[in-house]
Amino acid sequence: MIATFVVMGLLLYRLIKTEIENKKLFAWVLLACLILSTAIFYGSWPVFFAPDMVIGLFAIWALIHMRQDISWLALVACCLLIYFLCFSPPPLDFEFDNRYLVSLKPFIYLLILYYASASKVGLNIRAMSMAWIVIYPILLIWNIFLSWLRNGYFMTRPNFIFENNFEVPFLLFCFIIVAFIYNNKDIRIYILVAIAVLLTGSRSGLGGLMAVSIFYVFTLDRKKMWVVLTAIACALIYLLAIRGSSALNISNLKSIDRLQNFYRIFAVYDFSFVEILKHPLGFGIYQKVPPGICEQFKEYAEWVTGNMYNCDPIMLQSFLARGLYQYGIYVMVFIVFAFFWELYRRMGWLLACVVMCPILTAAFSVGGFSNGLAFGGLLLCLLAYQQSLGQQSNNDFSTGKLA
């Protein structure tokens, strides 16, 4: 751990010195983030919908200044939004209500994506992304320090303001902006991002990093490639050490709660894929998890909803498991395809694949396509790409080439 902090400190010092242009502004932003993190740590402020507030304000601006063609798939997304909101079957007569609005977020995000994906903003997105890559690991260390002050021990799952499974995709999107869109292949940036992901202890975050790393490795020369491969090996060893044998032991399925979610939802369909295909629109967004399955989720229900008997579908960490139950397999596949297709239209197929990695891996663990931070990062990538057009002549992403 000490060695990790030393390496991180050296990387932070070098990157702040060489990559941060406006150091005074950077210092003020860092101070504000530290104060915000401290206030949330001690005050437990309700900040879950804060990213959606930012996205909503931007969506209003983008709608007013809309200057782009809109895919016909927007009509499909709009129809699905209306159907699930207005015509979903009424909920079964259970005691607790379902927070169904969260289940509508993927369709709302798609509609925003369709009319805002080609927006051009005046903010320096490259500088913002680089700054967050530097700031986020500092905030993780600060969170560890706050935990030690209050509880007397170092927490193993630090975060900024949310559970870190929600935060890591945004960090990875910032890395994609810097490394792929603006073609900054400084290996120190990658190592700092990798260390930050490791500090979070997030298995889904590590999965997203691995997926992005596959594309990243092939953009490097041989020397840097070996450095990255070594870093990946160290990451696996580190995660195994801090999360125990359950972190990577796929044979022990009981230790992987997300797989258990899929298994229990699969039980609703009598473990038959054919039965899944017979429910094209799922069970609707108002439906709660059946009581028999809810009894197996008590510990997660209490953690997410505050009540061990309130097992509405929002407490299922995996977006894909929840989507399978509420939307049905066809709509769930459409959501993933629709996101990818819009990225493909704007950025080319290869860069679209890279950008899909963080939000898709998050979908196996937490919100994914209903996560405001993940969608915000994806949208930021599109805005950065639009901003970079005409600035980078050595990267032709539209033909699928990664420089």
C-alpha cells in the first residue's frame, strides 16, 4: 500500500507539472472537490441524482442550440418510453412501491443522445478530462484518510461521493478522451488511472479498464506495450489480494452477487431461454421482484432501499439483470445496440467499441445505461470528439483507425 501511494504521488507530481496548464484554477477545483467530499462523507447528502441534474441542464441547452440530424431510432426510444411509463402492467399487490423512474432513464438518455451527440461546446474538454484523471485518485486518498479519522481504520473501497462502481466508468471515459480522442499516449496517465481503479477495489471497474486496455495496447510501441501488460498483471494480483479469493474465483458463484442476480431472475423464467423470448416487453417497470426471489435478496435490499423486505427491481445492482426482468430481452438488447449505433454514426466503429466498454461493463455490475455518471462520461466523449474534429489530422477514427 505504501509503495502504491509513493508511485501515485510521483505520477501526480509529474502530471500536474507537465499536463495541467492552469495550475491556479486546478488548485481551486481540487480544493472545492475536497470540501464537497468531506461534507458528503460526514453529512450523507442525497447526491444520487446530481449527475442527472447536470445532464438535464445540458440537455436543455443542447435542445435550444440543436444543429444536427436525428436518427430514426429516436422514434423507437420515444415509443418505448411512452409504453413503459403509460402502459406497463400494474404492479402486483406488494407493500412497497417501485422507484420506476430510474428504469426510464435509459430511454431518456437515448433521446438526449440523439439530439446532443453532435453538439459543440466551448469548454476545454481535454483539459477537464486530464484534470479529473489527476484529481480523482487524490479524492480517493482523501476518502481513505477521512475514514481513518472517523473510524480508526483504512477503508478498502474509497470513493468521491457515490459507490465507486458508479464513479469508475466516468474516470475511464476521461482516459478515453485523453488517450484515444486526443492521442496522448503518455504511459504515466494510464498507470495513474490503473492505480486509481485498483484503489477503488471495484471488480467491474477493473473489467472496464481491462476492456479499454485491449484497445490501448495496440496503439503503443513495443516497449510501452510491455509496461501496460505488466500493469495489468499487477492489477489482477492486487485486486486478488484486497478482495480475497472471491474476487477472481469464478468457480465459487455464490461469492459473485451479480451472477446470483442473473441466476435468480433466470428462475422467474423456469431457467428456460425460450420462456425469456416469450416475454418481449418483460414484466413492466412497475413490477417488484416476486416474494420468493425477494427473500434471497434481503441483505442487498436493506443496503439499497433501507429495508430488508423492500426488494423492488432498483435494488438489483446489475442493469442487465433488472432490464431482463422489467424490459424483456428484446428491449434490453435494443438499448445496448441503440447506444452503440449512435456512437458509430458519429465516431466510427472502432472508437465506438472503445467508448462502449466502460458503460457496458458497468451494466453487468451497477447502473450502466441507467447510471448518470456513466452516460455523462459517454456523452462527454462525443462532445470531445466533435471538439477535436479539425484539430487532429493524425487520427482518422471515422475509418476505424486508432493511431
